[in-house]
Amino acid sequence: MKRSFITEQGTWYLDVFAESILERGKIRLRPLEGQAADSSLRIECSRQIRMQYGVGTVFKLDVRLVKPYNKRPYLISRNRKKLVRALEFFDRNRKIQTEHTTGMQLSLF
């Protein structure tokens, strides 16, 4: 009999705004303050997709709380292969994306 150390019934949070941050040299996602989801928890999703956007980009996603046995809880994105930038933060995201793209082009030469 297989035994899972992850609780099967996780708490779902819908339409969570998460910001990409730089933490210990890696780009991570964390929920913004003032939402139902705890802002100290990390959100698991594709690393390749996180790297496409600049630090500070805000995404809108559905997440589930996961509580592994003897480890820190974290949030997992419902659709880990696709991140959707939040339209509510359009101007902010456009500015960050422009800076990110310009910085990438300059670093290539």
C-alpha cells in the first residue's frame, strides 16, 4: 500500500495576485499582502516561465495549500505550466517587462 505524506484535501485560493521576487539569487513567486493566502508562503510553478518575466511582475492564479509532513507548507499553482499576468496591474507589468526586455538585449552585446 502506497502512503502519501501530503494531505490530500488542500485549501484552494482562487484569483490570488502573486508577485515575482528575487530571493537568494532565484526568482520566486509570493502572494501580495492583504489576501486570503498567506504572503509568507512560496508558490510552486515552472521555473522557465518565471524567468521569462522581470522581477516585480504580478500574476493572477489559482493556488492550493500543500502541507507536507515535517516540512514548511507552500502553495502550488493549479496550472503550473502557464502563468497569466494580472490585467489589474497592466501598467506596472508593462513597465517591468519593458525594463526586463531592454536589460536582456543590452546584456547580449
